[in-house]
Amino acid sequence: MRAQSQDERPGPGEVLNAGPPTTPRQAATVILLRGERELLEVLLVQRTPKARFMGGVWVFPGGAVDAGEGDGDAAHRLAAVRELAEEAAIELADPAGLVKFSRWITPAQVEIRFDTHFFLAELPEGQDARVDGEECIDLGWFSPAGALAAYRVGELPLVFPTIKHLEQLSEFASAEALLDHARGRTVEPVEPRVVLEGEVARILLPGDPGS
């Protein structure tokens, strides 16, 4: 059996589910960009280590859709804008201006599941990100390749979906190039699988060997 890389494993607080699959909760995430025509950087925030789920890891700002935000695409956009304001103090004026980038569904084999819609947005001029010190305790602007390099040497705890998104983002030299690409693509849902190898669980993407 080949050695399992750390980024293939379920994240902190992800409990495997032995019963029927849990219905995923609707959620939204913002990949905030800066570097319009220069080096692309993205905002990551660090969740408090006290959190039972994904404690201490670095993620893109986001969270679950509230009941009052409705259904469908409009609800995801409202939730994305709200979560960005709550977790990073960035105010986006128009939810309709968010650019849809991806949709990830937590594996059916995991107990706590989300159906998360990822959106792109540029940092509004004159605004600076900051955290509340409670739900999120730190933040940083990273080039996608720089964040992955920090993760590989153990300096930046990341989880599977964040890693895979950073790998995609690292292909773009600027926010402008990334946004141009995203505006012309069709978003298809991605639902990884968790596979048990003995007592070890690893994550497979659709199309991976054994998936």
C-alpha cells in the first residue's frame, strides 16, 4: 500500500458516519482576491482551535446559509456576503457581483456534511480585512503556491477542499486572469468519497483510481 499523504485525509472534527448519509447543509464561501494584474493573492482566515469542527485550520471565509436567506443561488450569495463580513470585516456591496467558481459536497461517508458554493470576489478598494478574535483568530494574504508550500512544511494547517482549491488557483497569475476564466465556465458539483484502507481513511476525488 502506498504511503498516504496528509492532504488526502479527513479534516479535524470530521467523524465518519456508519449509518445512512446525512443531508448536506447548504453553505457558501468567498475566495477573496487581490492582485488585479499582478501576483494573485487570496485571503485565508484561521478558525479558533476551540472549535469542535475544523478547529485551528486555515480556510476561505464562509459558513452555512441561514434560514432567513431563502433558497437557491440568491441565498448562497447572501450567505457568502454575510460570512465574509462576519469573519473578515469585508463588506461587498452587491451579492450578484460574486463570480461562481465551484461547488463541493462533503463525502457521504462523513457525519457533518455541507453543500458549499464557492464564489470569487475582489478586495474592495479602501477596505482591510480583520478577524473578530473569537470564531476566527488570524488571517493572511497568500499566493496560492505560497500557501501550499507553507502547508507542506507544517506551517499552515489546511484541509482537503482548501488544498484542492489552492492547487487550481495556483494556475493563474493574476486575479484578472482567474476571474476571466471563471466567468466562462460551467460549475459542476464535486463530491469526493472516503475510502477505508484498514484503519486509515483517505479521500478520493471523482476520477481518482479506486473512486
